[in-house]
Amino acid sequence: MQKSVRYNEGHALYLALLARKEGTKRGYLSKKTAETNRWHEKWFALYQNVLFYFEGEQSARPAGMYMLEGCNCERVPAPKGCAAGSAKDAALDKQHYFTVLFGHEGQKPLELRCEDEADGDEWVEAIHQASYSDILIEREVLMQKYIHLVQIVETEKIAANQLRHQLEDQDTEIERLKSEIIALNKTKERMRPYQGNQEDEDPDIKKIKKVQSFMRGWLCRRKWKTIVQDYICSPHAESMRKRNQIVFNMVEAESEYVHQLYVLVNCFLRPLRMAASSKKPPISHDDVSSIFLNSETIMFLHEIFHQGLKARIANWPTLILADLFDILLPMLNIYQEFVRNHQYSLQVLANCKQNRDFDKLLKQYEANPACEGRMLETFLTYPMFQIPRYIITLHELLAHTPHEHVERKSLEFAKSKLEELSRVMHDEVSDTENIRKNLAIERTIVEGCDILLDTSQTFIRQGSLIQVPSVERGKLSKVRLGSLSLKKEGERQCFLFTKHFLICTRSSGGKLHLLKTGGVLSLIECTLIEETDTS
């Protein structure tokens, strides 16, 4: 037989008495018995994490108790059996049910009910909070707050002590100043008779003192004038004057460049776009884009840069420009596309001029007074020189900027970036022009030439050469270049590239034809022999 659990019944009765008097929540509830599943009304009292129930409110001894540590309480709907048609079942249906679930298996839940819904909610909330572990957590939180407040109090005590010492030091300083004021007042009292004597001073003495004061002022002004003149004539001042002049010239050049871009966009680009949208367009939109490309974007960029320069001039004599170049540098990559496209744009423009309507319209645009007699090709060439102009300006600016100047390093960085961009643009232009040159030569050859489509094939030079027959032991033999047995000299149109040598003949119509055999010679497989003896 399993033994019952022993506990200190006297202390339990004492806690039951405290629960009846000081319990967190007290009142009548209906409790469902586990044996008969019947409901019995009991008087319950909750004290800390122990729930006591009594036969009645006046009962001195509890009928039972439940340990609520680790339990959970929740509302449950009315049992289905309460939905019958009798009046008693209807009254039971109005009851409010809740259950206490214990945190382990084998223990049946405690089922309770009450008549008032608000009272049921209060019981559920009270049982939820009846946990010793929650009290410990709350105690730990309160202890942390207490420690924090103690630290704050200690800090305030230290601050108050420091403030007290400061006040004491200030009181000492005030006393010292008071004593000095008293001493000065005494000295002033002693000086009063002497001042009275000064008022009765001889007029000649006053004149002498006035002349002496005038001479001291004159000498002081002369000294400052000498200092200023020495600085004006110094190398540093001369360098600063030249530097300022370079900046002023750069602002004027930038203003002129912005005006040129404005004329290019407003007198040529935008009118030609409108003409391309007409019923009988003298030029297509693709040709307009090929000629002008991103000219409008370049104009907007330099308008912003020009506004920044004018704002800096307004702050003269303080001229700081490095930050403007820091903003401008990342945007100058748009010049790469313009420069790369420049030669092609001029070629497209030349082809468009073959159209009489376009040529007439273009001459009408160029007659605009804003163009000042300049042609469209001139305006398209201006952006090509802007990056080199910036490099020259920065070079001159650095020549007159002291090494200890605040923006010396920034200007040097901007100059190096511009030089790097200029080199990249030059290389890209060279590659692009080489490809276009190769394609132009390929189009002049009737049969075409596939080796000219190789992008690594670099054009060297072209010209007319005389192909002569080879002479071997007094006899004519076949020439090494070509397959013809020549008895007389023949003129050939030749093109030299890095990897190949082309030999062409020109027909009566002016067209070029590659020699059927030996017209394309690979330089890797050839040997150049210079024959000095022509006899």
C-alpha cells in the first residue's frame, strides 16, 4: 500500500487562516468532483501560490488545497450536456467555466465555474499571477533597478562633492578679487591729487605730448605700410596673384565653353530633332543621335560646374576649387563616348550633307548670329579639347599653389585622374579610328578582304609601289610578289598592316582588285631582302 504524503498541517492551517483574511482573491465557486462529476459550491481563498477551499465562508478548517506553482489557468466553454431544454440546464448554461491545468501528467485538471463573467476573469488572472517563480523574477528585476538607483545616487554624491569643492574655490577667488579691488581703490585714492595737478599742467607740455602722440601714430602706420608693401612684393604674394588670375581665366573659359555647348544644342541639335520628325525629314533620328550623341548631357554637366565656379568667385579672396573637381571627375567619363564617336559623327555629317535639303537647312542654321560664322563641325570639335584644357589649367594652378596649401593634394589627385582619363580616351580613339580605317580600305577592294575584319590588325601606311621582274643569271624569272611573269615593271597599290601586306591592282574604272595569288601576304611567313646591287 502506497504511503500518504506528510506535511506540516499546522502551518497549512495557519496559511488557510491568512487566506480567509488576507487572500488575493476570495469568493464562492462551483467545483467539479473527480469521482462523481458533480458540481459542488465551495468558498475559495487564494493566498500567494496556494488555493484553499472551504465548505462555507465561516468554516475555520479548509476542506482542501491546491498548489498552483507551475500551473496554467484558462477559460473553457460550457459543457455540451448543458444545452438541454430544462430551466435548470438553461441556468447552468449561463455559468462561466475555467480550468486549472497542472504542469504534469496524471493529475486531473481542476474545473471551476462562477455566475459572473467579470468575476471569472478576475479569478483566471489571479491564478495566472500566483507563481513563486514569477515573484522571484520580479524580485530580480526590482533588485537590478535598486542597484542602478544606488549607482545613480553614488554618482550624484560624487558630482555634488565636486560642485561643493568648485564653489569653495570660487568663494576663495571672489575673496581674492575683492581684496584686489580694495587695493586698487586705495591706489586710485592716492593718485587723485596727482591727477588734479595734471589738469593744471602747462599748455606747452600738453602740446609736446600731443606732438609725441601724433609721431607715435605716424611711425606705427609707416611700419604697417612697410610690412604690407614687403608682402605685396614677396614671391608668395606674386604666386597668389598669378593663381587667382588662373582661376579667373578658368571661369571665363568655362563660361565661353558653356556658351558654345548651348549654341550646339539649341541652334543645331534641337532644331534637327524637330526636322527629323517632320513629314519629309531631311535627316533621320538615328543620324541626329550619331552626330550629336550625348552633347546635351555634357552641356547640363558643365552648366552645373560653371554655377559652382561662380559661387566660389563670389567668396573671393578665398578660392577653394578642389571639391568642385572631386564632384566633376566621376561624371567626365561621358567624354569617352563622345570622343570615341567624334570621327564617326563627322563622317555621318559629311554623308548627310550630300542631301541638298539637309545641306540647305544646315547652312540656314549656321547663318544664325549666335554661331558667329562658325560651322557645325567646329562646335562638334570643342568638347574634344576640354579634358586637355583642364589638365593644362590644373598644371598651371599647381605651379602657383604652395606645397603647404590646404587643397594641394586634392588638385594633384584631380590632375592625375584627368591625365589617366585622357590616356584612356586617346587609346580608345586610336583603336576606333584604326577599325574605321580598316573597314574603309576593305570597302574599296571589290573582292573584300577578311583579314581586315581582325581588330588586332593595325594599319601602318599605304601607297603605290612598282613591282619589277626578278632577274636571275641574266634571265627573267617570276617575281616573288605575285604570280605574274613580268617582262616590264607594273604599278601596284599596296597596304601595309602589322600582320599582313596587301597588293592590289587598279582597274580602268578606279576600283581595286587583290592579286589572285600573292595578293595577301602574311608578314610572319615573309623575309625581307634588300638588294643593293641593281645591275
